[in-house]
Amino acid sequence: MTNAVLVSDAYAFAAERHVQQRRKGAKEEPYINHLVEVAALVAAATNGTDPNLTAAAVLHDSVEDTNTTLEELEERFNRDVAGLVAEVTDDKTLLKQSRKDLQVLNTPKKSARAKMIKIADKTSNLRSLVNSPPGNWSSDRKKEYLDWARQVVEGARGVNAWLEDVFDTAAFELEEILRCHTSAGTGGDAQEEI
């Protein structure tokens, strides 16, 4: 499979698997928009030199959020892509807070390429909180998510300065917005994915 075919097949696969999913933000964007953004960040960070990593970025939520298996990803794409997705997939049998705590604890132990997906994922989530936050998220809840995302990314630093700068910019932008607004909304589980 050529590089272009691999990446375009990953987009097609992800679009099919996530077709009914929407982001939790006020605009309720199709979930595929998040996957496209994460992959675009990873591709830009690597100057397009790692198609397996870009494909894995597109597919990073497929096992966690759909009925896709790692075996299916290995068969359809390759072992490297499936391995990268496995590295960034939370164990959904655990309670949500445990999964979040484990992201902070385990991210420093991930491969450099998996860390890049983590940084890109958290960057996309922070941008969503700026551009289309869930209507029921208070400023406190957004701040708690920002703090948690920074903890996860802290464990991924040292892999790509450009990508880390993009994350820091998104974090700063959200922080500035939070400084300007008072708390509104219902709070809730501050560390859930967006």
C-alpha cells in the first residue's frame, strides 16, 4: 500500500466508524473533524515523512470509541499503525477518573511517536474548548480540563518543539478566555474528553 493510499484509507475508515458521532461542543461538529485536525497536526510536525503516524493519528480513537479492534487495524493497515493506536488507547473497562490518571502517569513511558499523537489530541481538544465549548461546561470545568491536559502533555515533551509550541499556544488562548469569563454552567466531570 502506498503512503497516499494508506493515509486516505485511514480517513475513509475513520469517517465510516465515527459517522454517527458528534463533538460535545455547542456547534456539534462531526467527530471526524477532530480526527482530521489531530492527523494534520502530526503530519505538519513530521513534514509528512511518517505516513504510518499520520494514519494512526486519524485512527487514534477508533478502538476506544467504536467497535474496531486492534487486530482489524493491523490487518487493514499494518502492525505499526495498530501498535501506535494501541499506545494511545485508554482501557474502557476502567473508571473514567482512573483512565485519566493513567494518561498522566503513562504518557512519559510512551514512544516518541505516540507522544506526538497525545500532544496533537490535547491541542485539538483545547482548541475545541475555545471555539465550540460544550454549553454545560463552566469556566471551572474548562480550567480543570486545561490543567489535566497540561499534565498529560508535560509527560510528552521533548519529542517535537513545533507541536509543543502549538499546544502551548492553544493552552494560553484558552487560559486567556477563562480569565475573562466568570464561571457558568453545570460543572461535572472535568476530565472527560470533549
